[in-house]
Amino acid sequence: MIGALILRDARRGFTGAAWLPIAFFLLVATLVPFAVGPDARLLSRIGPGALWIAALSAALLPIERLIEPDHANGMLDQLLLHGVADESIAAGKIAAHWLTFGPLLFVAAFPAAALLHIDGHALVRVLLSILVGTPGLAALAVAVAALTAGLPRAGSIAGLLLLPLAVPLLIFAAAFCASGSNQAIAFEAAIAILLLAGSPFVAGAAIRASRT
Amino acid sequence: MTALLRFEDVALRRGGRLLFEHLSFELGPGERLQVAGPNGSGKSSLIRLAAGLLQAEAGRVDRSRLALADDAVALDRELPLGRALQFWNTSPEIAMDALGLAHLGLAPVRLLSSGQLKRATLARVAASGAPLWLLDEPLNALDSDGAKKLGFLVERHLETGGAVLAASHQRLGGEWRKIELRG
């Protein structure tokens, strides 16, 4: 059942609006040279940080369609009745959300990096930090989506909730991009693992609490 | 004979309001029970409590494997009906046929009428193979043909040792034991 859920969610992501966050990510990356000017040295210095801000903003876009539609049409209730625990539903949704978000963002990072004059070792570091960070970001997005499902103006509240919680990820990702230090990426990975381990329980409890 | 559903001295409170208390009953194989009562008396809540989607304030509920049909469709709107039902059961064809949905297998769920969606949720329950059926307002949006087909399915389910708990303020076809909830 859980495999079917992951397949179904990934299919819905790809046939639905999976490209939207990616287009938004590229758009924000395009805005940076306009905002700070075309100086290649300045751009390549602030580029990785700007890419990560773009990635965080892009992660916000799909939040409202991660949990709420399934909550509204009874899908979550039926999954529980078919013996899937709420925590497993959340874990499945995290996996499916990463599948429709992580790889596409990874690919989109190439043109975005080119726009910001990031190349060579710096590009490798940016790609590594995205590879390590996006699973944690996907887990956080699902947890926030579950916490805000059914609330009025859920989208804005989700932004206020997700962005501060993503700060640790951002700090170590940016530190790794700037310095290439092993400790920085180890810390980024540790935070991503913490988010991956904790989010299913947070989201599962939120789904359970929403059943009134 | 073991009961498929047993309520023991159950109380349920929702939003600070006590819907019912000291409710006890058993539902064994071959039995059907209707929960009746005016709007807002707690029929749907009782069904959700029986399904395990709500927690009782007091008392205890034992249940066997069950299937639930309520107002929530729980089918992907963009998929053809057949494939949407297959997410829940690998072979829904017999149940779809029994509810007159065979010709709609390729129709997208989003284009179906509310009566057809009701039949689809009932088909999911019929295809589930669960011994206990929980039906919340099963006659809502059903036409007389749909109600007749549901009646056949319920009879057959009872003959094969199943049980049905239905919440409805309407008269259901056949002989039903009744629980009356007061508003």
C-alpha cells in the first residue's frame, strides 16, 4: 500500500505542477543579476547563497497540495482504514515529494549556476549541498503541510513556519558552498537526517489531530 | 459466534457536546443495524467512532476488519474511475458491475455525478472483502435503481457472514435492527 501511495503521489506531482517550483527557482535565480548588477566576481561570491534562498522559496510553492487535498477528500482516512499508520503515510509522502522536487531542482541548478557565474569547484559544491539538503527540505515541507492542512490562509502560515525551521540547513549549506569545509556538509547532512527522522512523527501526529 | 463490532458502555463527546453515553451493542455475522436520528444527533460520528477514526471518551470499541463508505470520495479526480478504484483494490470490476458502473470504468472521476460517486464509494466497500461494512448515509444521492442494487449487495454480504452498520435518517430496504440517537 505504501509503495502504491508513493507511486501515486509521484505521478500526481509529475502530471500536476512539479515544474512550477522549478520555474520559480530559475526565475528567482534570474532576478539576482538584475538586482546586484552583472559583475561576475560579485555574482559568483553571493551566487550559492542566492541559489539556496531561491530553493527555499521554491520549496514553499507545493506545500498546499501535499496534504490538504487528501485530507479534504477522505484519502487519509481510507489509508488509515487500510492499515497504513499516519506516520507511514507521512513518510511515503516525503519520499514522493522528494522524487518530484529534488532531482528536478538538481537539474535546474545547472542553468541557475550558469546565470550566477558559478563554475568549477564552486558548482560541484552547490550541487552537493543541494543533493544533501533537499531530502531534509522535502521532509520539512511535508511536516509543515500537515500542520497547516485545513487552516485558512494555510499558504502564508506555512511560509512563516517553514522558512525559520530551514535556517540551520541554509547556514551549513551556504558555509559549505563558501568554504568547501567537510564539517559544514557533515552538519548539513546531520540536520537533513534529523528532519527526515522527525518529520514523519510530526506530520503523523498532525494528521491524527486533524481527524475530529 | 464472535461479534464483528462491539460497543461497551461507550460515550462520545465532540466539540464539548456529549453526543451519547452508555451505548452498548453487538453486531455479529449476518446482522444489520441502522443508526437513526435527526440531523446533528451524532450518526456520522458514531460511524467514524466505529471505524476508529474518532476516539471514544469512555467505554470500549472492538472491531474486526472493516470498510467505510461516507461522503468523502477518496478517489483521484483526474484518473479514470476503474484505475482510481484499483488504488484501493486490485480487482474492483465485479463490485463496479454490481453497482451499474461497468460502463464508466474509463470515465474520469471528476466528470461523475454525485450519485455515480456514491455508487463508486459503495463499490470500493463491496470490493474490499472486509467482513464489516460501515455505511454513512448510503442512500444520499442514490436513485431508486442504485438503492435496489445496494440492497442486493447488502443481502449477499449478510448471507456470506458479513455485517453492516448504516447511519441514515431514511428508511433502508430490508429488515434492520435500529438504534435511535436523540438530538
